[in-house]
Amino acid sequence: MAALFFDRYCDRVNRLVWKLMLADADHDDVVNTAFLQMYSSIKRLNDPKALPCWVSTITINTIRKEIRKRRYYRMLMLRTETPEASTTAEDSHSRDAVNRTACIVETMTPDNRIIFILRYVEGCTFEEIATLRNCSLATVKRYGKRCKEDFMRKAAKDTVLSKFFEELNHE
Amino acid sequence: MNDSALIQLGQALSRRMGEGPGADRTASQRLRFQTSIPRPRSRRIFLIPAAAALTLLLAGGLLSWHLLQDRTMPFVIEPGSIAGTEGQWVSAATDRESVIRFSTGSIFTLKQDSAARIISSNQEQVILDLNNGSIHCDVHHQNRTQWLVRAGTWRIAVTGTRFTVTWTSAQNTLNVRVEQGTVIVSGDGLTPDGMKLKQGDHLRVSNNRAILSHDAVAVSNSSAAGRRKDSDRPETAAFVLDEAIDKPASRPSTRSSAGTIATPPAAKTQMIWKQKYEQRDYSGALSAARQEGLARLIRTLDVDELWQLAQAARYARDGEAAKEILIGLRSRFPGSPRAGSALFLLGRVAMEIENDHSSARQWFEQYLHTAPHGNLAEEALGRLMDIHVKAGNAEAARQHARTYLSRYPDGSFAGMARSTLQ
């Protein structure tokens, strides 16, 4: 039964974890945690039609907890956030812009990060995100605006990303 | 700033990350999930307060311990000597290496066109994740710091030795060649405790199969090099991570006795087209390539350089040249990952530069046939659907839309697929 459930939803869960955790080395741990969480709480699911969406929601909540745990751990260890200054200021290729984007996304709050990736990396609509996050459309739009502003503020301080956006404007 | 720029950046990030783990890895996830399902147990409520108290005590102790002492291991990133922090991504440009220099004297040199991330850097443990490309590591052991390099699902624990690791993400293949001392390799296809390799051992792990062989030549060579090195620095470990497993023999990654990467042949670096490519003067690069002889370059360049030349032609919007180079790349390196990507790029060239949707369709179909679950499969399928929509082939478009949604329900073309099906 557990194996059947895994086979049916492993692609969906793997994709969400892979993208939202930015291809993290602990990917398999998070996937396993998400499936165990689903297995222990599936009895509480009343509507079988809602299963696919429920799977995504549980996965996203597991990822959110993992990101939050890491942030707390970082605070406990007295670490500073990833700096906004570019380490490869002279690089101007889009590859570096992608790396810098990942760097900035790492510094976002869990909610901002999830909405940013779902919206801009996965290309979800706000309606789809609202369903996945189990909240209202207005809330998602508000978060969407906030995470975009957060990203653009940090990107403006980054020479690689600033140059990338400038080149995009020229095109 | 409108959303399209961010979406473009997001899609590039998505492509960089790829589609996630393959079938082998999901099979091991499945097994792990099945074995980790908790069995019903009797409730031991009395244990909860005791566990909570113990946890609080431990957390308090840990917090005060960390407050009392700074256990970070500082490092700087060059060029620029910028102070780095844990969690930091570091990338090297196509024309230059980036160096991560730790306070203990250890030096990690990120080779051209590579990216890595420092997961942790403290007195107990330094963990580095190689995202792609190659890294040369020169580790100086001090105190009890554990140095760990992760490549894909494998972990290489540095126990004070010198060895070479090669990891190809596309083929999920690991090669470890020990030159001096011992290392412990753990991960997919190996025993849970890991595999201990000695001097001269060569381990290759692919598709959950491990093959161990012994290289006598490497032993004798490395022993000599090791003696030279040991006389200078008794506690030095150095190793190379190199993604380019499929690189042709004409351009090997060689290592000098001092443990550094040898520079490529000077003649290659002096190629004018390449200089112009690196300066992002793509039209100039293509003109220079024509002056040097495009046909000759197609016959002689290695796979990465051919890829760059094809990109230069594409950016210069010269569809004919781009096609010629990409077809040349495919015929000379048919088994390389670039050959598969070249099919997708040929489709883009036909679609975006030559406006030849019929050829573009054939290229995308060929790509999907050869790599149905490749990194670019989602984009190829989405573009194929787009071509059919534009050509007015409603039935074919709907068929591709259904396939797309079944495989990528949350993909970037999902909106278009849904509207096609309506």
C-alpha cells in the first residue's frame, strides 16, 4: 500500500522538493520526511479527490519546516546570512546571474522563498499557489508582491544581477 | 521591472537545477520510505516530560557553549579576497578560476565554468557541495576538523591523503582514484559503512554497481610526488573533482607534482574567436572563426569549445553556421551529453532564427525520442506543443498538451497546455 502510494506521487514530491530546496544535498531526507508525514496523517483526509493537492501541500509544509529549521540553526550557530555583495563581481554571464539568484533566494524567509520559486521558477499562477498553500488569493498576491520586492531590493545591490537586468532591458 | 524578466531568470534557474533525481534514486527513496514507516508502539507518556526536560537542558548547554566560543572557520573568496559565509555559492567564470582560501591554509580552487556551495565551515566540519564542474582541493589538516566533499549522492571523507574524484551528474557516475593514503567513499551502490580505498585503488560506481581495480602506475607515480610533497608539508591532502569524464583525450586534465591543475595548451587559449566569445562579442567570434576556417575548427575543437562556437553563432543569429557546428558536434561526439542538448538547440535555432517550424518540430521530436526524460525534455515538449498550436494542428497540439500535463502538471508550459485542451 505504502509502495503504491509512493509510486503514484514520487514524481510530484521529488519535483517540488528539488526545486524548492534548490537541488539540496539532503533532498532524499526531505522527500522521506514528507512521505512519512503523509503516511501518518492520511487518515485525516476526508475528500479522496483532494489527494493530489493534499500531497503537494504536505510536501510544501515539510519543506517550509526544513527551511525554518535551518534558519534557526544558523541563528543558534551565530552565523550571518549569505552576503548580498557579489563574490564574482566581474562575471557577467547569465550563469552567474542564476547562481546569484539562488544565493538571494536562500536568504529569503521560508514563505517568500516558496512563493518566489513557485511563481517564477515553476511558473505557477497565483490561484495555483493559493490552492497549494491553502490560503486566500489575496494573501498569496500580497506575499507575491512582498517576495518580488524583497528579491529586487537584494538584486539591485548585486552587480551581476543588476547588469543582467540591464542587458535584458536593452534586448 | 516586469514579471517576464524574473520568469526568464527563474526558468534559467530551473534549467540549471534539472529535473531532479532519476529512477535509480527514486527506487532507493522508495525502499527507504518502506523501511522507515513506524510500527505501532505502546504509548509511554511518562517519558515525554523527561525527554522535554533533557532536550531543554541540552539546548541550553549547546547555546551557552556556542555563545562562549567562536567556532567558525573563516574563508575568503578570490579574486577580490571577499569574506565568505556558510551557505555561500561560489562560481568560476569560463575564463578564470575562483579560489576559496580557508584560515587554516586549505585551498579549494574552483575550475572554470564550475559552481560549488560551502555548506558548513567550522572547526568540527567543513562540507563543500560540488554543484557542477571541477574543483581542486588542497586540504591542510588541523585539530580534528572533518573535511567532506559531496558530489551528487556520494560523500568523500578526507582522511589525510591525496586522491582524484570524477563525478558526471548527467550519467550519475563516480570515479575515485587514490594516489596516496586512504579514503572512505559512501553513497549509492556502496555498503552503508562506506568503502575504504587504499593507495592505487580506483573505484567506479555507476547505476548502483561498484567496480574496484588497482592501478600500479598511479601508485609509483604518486609515491614519488607524495614524497616530494611530504617533505614540504607533512599533513597535506589534495584531490581533484572533475566533471568532465567524457572529455576527449586531446584535452586531458593533468596534474603537476605540486598538486595543481596544469593550464591548457597556450595555442588554444590564444584563439581569437574564443577571446571574442569570452568578451561576449559573438558576431566578432563567428567572423574570427570563419577566418580561422570554420570547417577546420569543427573538425578539431573539443566538445566544449564546439558548444561555445555554436552558441556564438546562435547569439550572432547565424542559423546556418549554428546548424553546421551543432551537426558537426553531434557527428564527432555522438555519445556525449552535449550531443543530446545539441538536438534541442538545433530545434531552437530552426524555430527562433530561421522561423522554420517544420524543421524545429523534427529536431524537438528527435530530442524527445533520444532523451524522453532529459533535462530539456519539458522545454522540448512545451515548444513542440507551441509549434503545433501556431501551425493550427489542433489534434497534435492537444495530444502534446495532455502528455505535457501528465508529466509536468506544474511546469512552465502548463498554462498553455490547459488552454490548448479547453
